Amino acid sequence: MLPVFKQPVKEACAGPTVEPGNEAALADAICNLVKETVKKRQKMGRAARDYVEKNCNYSYLALKFASTLNEVANKSGLGSQLK
């Protein structure tokens, strides 16, 4: 099975992450980003773009989708009927 990306920003080292619903942490993270140097923000932006280009292209997403469909079909007993 292909990996699931639950925290792409963290995986890409493309910026801070905060827990969902934690508005104070989000505000702090945004304030800290504003204080970062342009060079550091550009580095995070490049890391994000590299991550997306590598992990979110149509070929990769199609393989991930097909893998998920196969897994669901196999768990439901339909996998043998599809071969």
C-alpha cells in the first residue's frame, strides 16, 4: 500500500504545523513566519514545491488511488472477481 500523507507540511519541512482547532498556536505560527528571514521562507517554499512535484503528480496519485481501490476490493471479497 502506498503511504498516506497526513502532515505534508511537516513531511516536506515546508513550515510550522499546529494541531487542528488550536487558533492560538496558528496565530503564533503565522507571527513566527512573518519574523523569519526571506531566505528561510523561500527555502520552505521550495521544499513545499519539491514535495508536491514528487508526491502529488497525476501518475503518483493515480497509482495511489488504484492501490486504495484494490485494497478495498480485496477486503470486501471483490478482489478475486476483478482479476
